[in-house]
Amino acid sequence: MRVFVGEYVCGGGFISSEPAAIDPALRSEGSAMLLALVEDLSEFYRVVVAIDPRFDLALPAGVQRVPMQAGPLWKQWVHAASSCDCGVVVAPETHGILAAAVSVLRSAGVKVPMCSGEFLRVSSDKWEMARALVTSGVAHPLTLRAERCLTANPVPAGPWMVKPRDGCGGDRVRRFETLDEARRMASAGQLLQRYQPGCPISLSCLIERGNIDFLPATRQWFDGESYCYRGGQGPLSDQEQARAEGLAGRALAAMPPVARGYVGVDMILGRDAATDCVLEINPRLTTSYIGLRRMVAENLAPRILGLASGAIHCTAPVETVSWQCRP
């Protein structure tokens, strides 16, 4: 079985830019996810990888590299994937990149076992996702659209975060101490979100035919100034895992169809379950995967492709696995 892997940053998404101009955080996370995923897939399958030839990545032996060139990227991905049985896309939701990549491959007849339809659209838009969660009673920080945030009476206490509707990770995230300040600095198309204190958590799961198999919950580390992702640690305690699974399950149930494959839920665990809340839902592989694969008893590659299911067994003791993503 042949599997195509398209990771946007390392797979030609910035082929027209100078390497030095590529966001170091994006490059660090992208290469880490690509290497981890390809290593796991290559244990079972023949893997074909779209690759920016300027990136010196140590892929496993036997993996076929397809160098990308300047020109239309999706056309090159389709050509590289044409001999494969299925494909996996790792790309940011920004500007509809993830949705476009998935759609183009599927239109070319490539099976892509990932989210689709309204689930993909809504989870890629932080405003629409916020509406879906709040409508279903799922805890989510107060979120306002910059272009409609003219007044707020009474003014909720800060701090406030300003972020793009379609951002990824810490992309263009800024913090302000008051709503007034955040409103002045925000641009049309951005969101203002009330800061939620607590511990940032990532809970990933694998979904197939409506069945959800949860992976271990992990802590997330972010840069205190840029809010870029810096790594994580896990697994969490049984109590924290149960809280995270309950909240993630409610969040996924609030979303429209169709969820499939690897999905990550970012959340905040507060001082107790009553103060927990969901921040985002990611319809794709997340960077936490580079640590999660070291916590479980099995290679997760068949599950990512929808070829296996069932309970996932965590074998690592609490808080013993950590990883870093440094630019």
C-alpha cells in the first residue's frame, strides 16, 4: 500500500520564498510532525512525500521524495499522489489552505481519511466554531468580532486576546490588558477573545464512523511573548484525562458533520471542572503527535488512515514524556 504525505511547510508551500523568510516556528513544527508521521507510516506502508528540496530532512530509508518546484503546488501534489492508495495532509487552516489541499486531492481521486464538509469548514473558522460551541452550551471564552465590537456595557474585565479567525497555533496572537485597548489594536476580520486562566491542554483523538478513540491528554507550552508553541508534556493524571475527554466529547458533539481521522481539541483546564473550557478544534494532525506516539503501546499510523480502531492504551507514567519545538 502506498501513502502520500503532504505537509505544507516542508512540502512546497513556501517554495517561492527564501528559506530565511519562512516563519521559524512554522518550519520547526511542520518538520517535526512530518518526520514523526513518515517514520510511523513507513513501518507498514510505502510512503511518498512532497518535499521542498531546500530542506535537508532525514527521512527514513525507502521513503520516496518528490521534489516540489516553483509553480502551482496542488497540481504537483496531485501528480505525486496519483500512484498512491491514499493521502494524509498536514497544513494550516489559514486562508483555507487545509481545506483546499484536501479538496484537490479528493477531486483527483485520492482517498484522504480526514475531516470534511461542514466540520472542516466550521473548525477552520474560529468565529463559526465559537458559535457552534456556545449554541450547544459548551464552555468557551467570550469571543467578539473586531468589526462589530463597538461597545461593551458593562465592559468585561481583561486581559483580552486578539487573534485571526483562521489562524493556526500562536499565529498573530496578541494580548492586551483591557477590551478597549484590544479593540483599538484589532483589525477587521480578527477576533477578540477574553483570556481564560488555567493550564493549556491538548487532547487528540482518532475518529472513524462516529467512534472516538481518545489519546492521552498533554500539557502545552507556549512562548510568553509570541504565544508560539514550544512543546508539551504528558500524559496527564486519570482525573485530568477524564475531565479533558468529557469536555472534548461535548465539543465534538456540538460540531456539524463529518469528523474523521485525527482531530485535536485545545482547551483550558481551570481550578475545577466548572472552569474548564474549549479553545479550538483542529481538524488535522497536531504537533502534540510527536510526543503522543511515545506514550502509547502501538504505532498509530493504521489508525490515522482509518484502518484500525479500538481503545488506545497509554503505557507511559504520568508526566514522563516531554518534547520541545524550538525555531
